[in-house]
Amino acid sequence: DHDSGETFKLNFPNTHFELIDIENYPTKKLKPIIESCSNHPILFSGCAPCQPFTRQNTKRRKDDRRIVLLNEFSRFVEYYLPEFVFIENVPGMQKIQTDEGPFGELLEMLNKWNYNVKYDIVASMKYGVPQKRRRLVLIASRLGPINFPPETHGSNAPNLHNYATVKDYIGDLPPIEAGESHPEIPNHVAANLSALNLERIRATPEGGSREDWPEHLWLDCHKGKYNGHTDVYGRMRWNEPATGLTTRCISLSNGRFGHPEQNRAISVREAACLQTFPRDFIFYGSLNSMARQIGNAVPVLLAECFGRGFIDHLRSYL
């Protein structure tokens, strides 16, 4: 993904980066880089494209070539045997565990090389992320048994912070209109809306959805008995975590991505904030490309919590 590469280089200019197709990348080519880090523990982090593993893609799963990309990641892990492994993906990935499935093969390989493995479905909001994103996380260590870091947030739970909310993360950003870009805040730009969709968002209260519209605003597909996908065209609530962000997180018609009170979908910057990116992190590309990068990302705060967990785990063996 060219735009993702440009975004990475823009924000980490002093980091070694290569834009490659992993299927055509020789395993041994990483050797000079790995050897230069020989005095330090190494972590391999991988995230294969999630689309083949989603519930919506069950019919195309077996024919989707992206499903084997996890095997490509496994190829590098098995060759270099890093001390630690981290993988994040959609919850559906661990269900493809047959002997021929990539996740089952990954587990078999990790067990073969005496990795201690733990994986489970993680609710991002329990680690301070202001959204209800649930993902599969796998961690592995060659040092010894490893556990997930302790949760930091909960609902009225003792010794835990309250769940972070939409307002906590985007409530201070200045208002903009649909189709407008803020002149001073990078990436604070919102997608344009048609006149009809502007009328629809105006008819939607905070936390509401298309079910709140008068009948003349209904879509044709919703005028019969069908009553699914009620989140589309919905607004977020200020005092709750957002719904899980997707690669179409700035599109009003693709989920509950409406701003809680302004008549538009959330901006690129607001989506990045809800993924806990720093305010000075800059995205490169078109609106759709930036939304895809944000939706595909591991929430930064979640990654930090697990990164600190790896550090604590390492220190326990020093």
C-alpha cells in the first residue's frame, strides 16, 4: 500500500522502511538487519489483511489469496525465531483452525519451536481506547509463560479507570462542515454529503440512527420487512465509546460514524483520535485511503499497553 508507506515514512523519517510484497521477499534478505540487533531481544509484529477472516466474507474465504499471507509471516518467524511475536486481527481468524488453515499452522509452528502462546478476543475499550472494537490478539514468547497486560479501564470497576468516551478524545476539536477542511489542524477534513444525506443526518439525534427518520427519508431497501444494519447513517454518543472503526469510518452510510452533534460524518482527524493516534500524526493520501489506513491500524493505546507488557515480561527474566 503506497499511501500507508508514505504515511509511515512521513512520521518516522529515521526508521528503515521497505515497501514490498512479502510473498516475493526472500527470507534471508532480512538477515543483515536482524544481525545488527543481535544484542537485543526481537519482536516480530504482523497483521495479515483482515478481510478474508471477516464474517461478511465467509463465501469467498477459500478463494481469497490473502488468506495465505499469515503463512508468509510465519515463514519469517520460523527462520529467525524472534524472542517475541505479536499478531492482531479480526475475531474470525482463530476460527479457521483446521490443519490446512493459516492460524492453525501458525500455532503448530510456534509450539514446534517452544513458544509460549496466548491468544484471545480483546475489547480495546478495556485498555483505554474510546471505541468498542473487539479484535483477536496473539502474543508469544520463547522466554517463558506470558500473559496479557492487566486491563486498565472498566465500568464502575474498582481500581480501574472509567471507559474513555468519544467526547474525551474529539470533544475539543473545532467544528467543520461536511466537505470542509480545517485550515490549521492537519487531516481535520470531513467527507462531503449529498443534499439528501444532509437532510438525513439533521433528522438523526445523538446516538440515533435511520430508525429515527421520517418515512420520506427511508432508503428503498429499508421500506420492506428488512430491519438489519441499523447502525448505518447513525450518530455516535458523546459519553460512550464509539462503535468499532472500520476502513470506511468517515462514511456516514457505512456505520455509526456520524458526529454526535455536527451534521456530517467524523473527520479523518477525529477517526485517528478515536484510534488514539497522536494529534501530530499525519496521514498521506486521499480521504478514502486515509480512512483505510486508520481503520486497518491497531489502536495506538492498545499497542502501547501490549508493548509495555512485553517489556515487563522481558524484565521478569533478566
